[in-house]
Amino acid sequence: LTQAAEVLHIAQPALSQQVATLEGELNQQLLIRTKRGVTPTDAGKILYTHARAILRQCEQAQLAVHNVGQALSGQVSIGFAPGTAASSITMPLLQAVRAEFPEIVI
């Protein structure tokens, strides 16, 4: 816990208190404490798995909110005459635009 507290830039007793509070709220022991460190219990492993997923979702939500209005989006209509030189480059160009700007509907 000492190393974890250092990484989090908090005092070790404060981290221990937070873990104890969480264990109390969940009514489960999350860590097995020994002189050589801590080992997660089965409940601790389950919580860890869910916590990682929740944090990942929070990061995705933050990114999505941040990107609102920043990505190009909308609808574009393109006309061209079949059989012209333009038709040979049209499909590769449209595919590139779709790959680069998925929010644009062509």
C-alpha cells in the first residue's frame, strides 16, 4: 500500500482508510494484507475488473463530449457523369473520405 500511496501522491494511512471504507461499504474484504504486501481477494479481483471497465467508459465519454462539434459531419451529395475519367477515381476517393470522415454521409 505504501508504493500505491506514493503513485497516487497521498499518504499511506489515507489510502488504507479509503480501502477500509470501501471494504465496509461492500461488506467484503478486498485485500489480504501481509508483511510483504497485499494480495487481492476474489472480491477484490472482481471489483478491479469492473473498475477498469468503468474507468475506460469514463474516458470514452470524456473523449466523446470533448469531440462534440470538432469532427466534420453532415451529408454531401456528389454528381458525376458515368463513363468519364472522373468515374475511375470516384470510388477510391469516396472510400478514402468514408474512412477518414465516418460522420460524413455521402
